[in-house]
Amino acid sequence: MLCSRSMPALALTAAVALGFASCSQAPSNEPASPTAAESPGGAQDPARQAADEAAVKACQAKARAAFEAQDWDGAFDALDELLALRPEDASGWELLGQVSMASAPGASQPGLVFRDAASAFARAFELGGSADLAFLASRASRYCPDPDGALRWARTALQKKDLPSPEQRKIAIEALFDAYAARQQAGEDASALASETFAQLVLLNAAAERETSASEQRALLAWGRDRLATLHQMQGEIDKALAERKAIVAASPNDEAAHTALIALLRETGGFEASAAFYQEFRAAHLDHALATWFEGVERFERGSELYNQGQDGTPWFERAEWLFREARSLEPQWQERCIAYELVSRAGVGYSKMTTAADDDDARLGQAEEAFFSMEDLAPGGLDAQYPGKLLSGVYGLQLLAEKGNRTEGNNLIGPALDRAARIYRRLHEARPQDANLANNCGYFHREIGVAQAQAARAGGEGAAEMAEKARATLAICRDAYLAAAALAPDDVRIVNDAALILLYHYPSRIEEAERLLRQAKEKGEVQLQSADMDPEARDLLTEAYGDAHQNLGLLFLAYRSDPEQAEPFYRRAVEIGPERAGRRAETVHIFAAIEKLRRGETTPLEELDPRIWHVE
């Protein structure tokens, strides 16, 4: 049977019976007591002894075969039998440690299995095994994790073996380093451990140069320097840590992990400017180095983001970052996707930087921001949606912010170039995202603002009136199409559907039937939605206003286009009842009720007197 899918139950029992120490206890240097079979006065039947020996060999063979086949259960069962027969077999305990180490990563509780591995290696060592077993006990203890046990076994191993292999020296350094880090973090004096670790790192370098191949030597030296740099950093010796990190990168310029560690330290000591400057110099010394080009791009992007979030202009940093990412993917074509992702947000960064640092009347700079945002879509389909969470929002969002920026009237309405820019932005956004109802609606709204002003200018007459009328027709056509698209995309949105109908009502008399259908749709949807008890007060107020607007506009339709006062009046009166009061319907409709009475007497009222916004474009 197995114990926690690790050490065999019988083997564990034998270990306890022999007074075996756990992996967290200091190893003993005392020789093990002989068994009865080994005692000078003991005696055993030769036939039985031969049978036992055969059984032992069979168990050993079975355990090794199962181990090689990665049949952990079979290996544990065989070792269970072996150690029951020969509890003081050092090789059996060593194999148990190997099986436990190999099977631990896939176990349900790997820490327990690593603990058993440490115990098995320790027992094998105490039964006369080599110092190599003490190194293995240290590594297994570290994985438990049992840092104190790992340290004790590492020191024991170093005492027992004069010239450990580089790999064994690494095991000892790992144990020393973990102990140093733990004590330093606990606020304890760890200077002695630091010195001990430094000494072992020096010896590791010597061992690497003496005993390994060139490639293994480079890997060991890099590992040792990494540990040395970390140790210097934890000791507060930042200049030494930086020197080591730079040396690692110089020795292994294609090691991405080495670059990442160096960048973290450069950022810590000098910010993104320091890391970007280092990689600019590194690239000058390593022409066409894709990894360095990538990292300089990242650092410049990060600095641009930092400046933007501080309210400063990050434009030069973003522009340089984009160039670097484009260069990086030309050097490493398989990086296309991740480089383009950064190029997109770099363009967004330019847009956000120019927008937030421009004055409201700086139309040139605001126009540059607009083009920077829209260039995201030119770079990649869907690029306007790219964002960097926590740093930069999408281009679509940035353009909507940009559309709100500019000079305004006292009533807070955009005017002049700012209004033109808002209309243009939403027209382009609507073209880029034709399935977005809100973008379509906003396109309609801003073109309505411009188109109505143009229509009023044309109605006023004078020089250029005809030309202004043509402009109004073109602008209102864009407005109409955008509003109707929005209504089709959001048929349940009372406000959007009402606004679409209103454009037809004011400007397109040939489409009055369509306007009526939309207004009745808005009215019906509003009736249903206002019955909801879950709506928050603000949303209810806005819905109420749109619902009232639908009634008022139906009244206008029947009054202005159907000459039907009996149909028109109830809609107007219901609109006044609906409110809300802030909509000012009571004051707005005084002249309307007078016009209704005139119509009943057979008298008509000019359309522009009913509503000055009515201006037919057809």
C-alpha cells in the first residue's frame, strides 16, 4: 500500500522503527545499528538467505523497470516489498527518493511527496551513501518547501564533498539564497548567509570554467550572475547589481529573461527613460537586434503612457515606440501580431496626448489627434478598438472624447470648427462601425445641429442662400440616414426612434407615413418600458421625456400634414400631461392649441409658425 501516494507504508514503518529523522531534522553522522542478520552472534539459514537475496534482486529489478516506465504505483509497490525485506538497503532508499522526486509534480499534494523524497535521500545517506545524496536531500527539502532542512543538508553536503559538481553547487546556492532571503525579509541579520552565498557563487564560476562545455559554461555563468545580481540588489548594492545584469545581457544578448530582469532594475533605478536610453545604446552596438528593438519600443511606450497619465505630452515617445515596433517585426516576422498590437496603442497614445494637451481652440492640434486615432483603423481592421487596459483606452472612446472638446456657447453647445469636427468624427466612426447604434445616433445629432443652422441661413435669404440650401440638403441627408440606421439598430430605444422620426417630420414630407410608424413605435415602447419598477430615477426621467416627445411629434404630424385637429389635440394634451416639467411643454404648446382652434374654423397656420425647425429639403 502507498502512503499519500509517496513513501511505501512498510518502508515508512521500517524508517520509524529505526529511529529515522525527518527531512527537517539535522542529519546524523553516527553509523546505523546492525540488524540481527548482520550481528556477529546472529545466524541465518543459508537457503533462506539465498531466497531473501533473490527476492531482493527481483524487487530491485521490478522497481527500476517501473521507474523507467514512469509507472509510479508499480515502483512504489516494488520498493514497499524491497524495504520490508531489507530496511537498511541504502540503494533502495535512494531509488525511493528518485521515484518520489519524479512523481511529485503530478501528485495531488506534491509537497508531501517531495518531503518523502527528502526523507528517503536522507536515510540513504545515513546508511552510508555518498555526499551526493545529501545534495539531493537538500533539493527535495527545498521543494517541500522546508528551507531550514534544505540549508542544513546543503551545508552537510558541502562539508562531505570537497569538489561538488556545478549542478550540486547550484543546489547549495539555492538553499543558501532562500535562507538569506527569508531572514532578510524577516528583518534578521543575514550578513553571514550573504557572505556564504557569495563565496559559493565564486566557487561555482570556477567549477563552471573547469568542468563543463562552452555552452554549459555560459548557462552556469549566467545563472550564477543572476543569483549574484539578485543578492547585490537585496543587499542594497544597486550599482553592483546593475553591472551584473548588464554583463549577463552582454554575454547572452538573445536571452529574453536576462533582458527582462535588467529592465526591471533599470526601471527601479532610473525609470523608463533610463531603460529606454540603455536599449538605444545597446541597439547601436548590436545592429538589427530584434529583441533590443522590441524592448526599447516597450520602454518608450511605457514612458509615453506615464507622461500622458501625468497630463503631459507623450507624443514623441509614442511616435518613436511605433517606429521601433514596426522595425522589430521587420526583423522578426513572427512577431507581427504582438508588434502591431503595440503600434496600434502607440497611435492611440499620440491621439490622447495631442487631445489632452491642446487648448479648446487649437483646431490644428485637435485635428492631428483625430487623424492619429483614425490611423489605427488604417493600420489594422478593427484597430480603433485596440486598448491597453490601465494605460490607454480605445481609439473609439478617444474620438468620442475628442468630439466633445472645443468652443461652446453659453448654453454649452459646440460651435464653429468644434461642431464641424464632432459631426465629422461621428460620421467617420459611423462608417467604421456601422452596427453601433449610439455612433449612428450621434452622427445624426451633430449633422442635425449643423444642417438646421444651414437651413435657417438659407431661409433668411440674401447672398449665398442657394448655396447654403444645397449644403443644408447634403448635411440633413447624412443626418437622416444616420438616424434611420440608429433606429433600425436600436428599435427599443424610444429616444433614438423618436429622433429618427423627427428628421422625417421636419424635412422630408414625402416620408410622413414612415415618420408616423416610427413615432407610434416609440410611443408603444415607451408605454411598456415605463411600467418597469426597476428603473433608476434618472433613466425614468429621460424615458419619460422621450415618451412625451413622441406624443408631441405625433400631434405635430396630424396638425401640419394631415390637417386633423381632432387627432392632433389629444396627442398634444397627453404630451403636456406626461412632461416632465423641465421639458417646458406647457409653454411650448400655447400657440399650438391656438392653431388647432384656427384649423377647426377652417383657417391654416404656416408650417414655420407651428415649428420654426420645419424646413423641407424636397
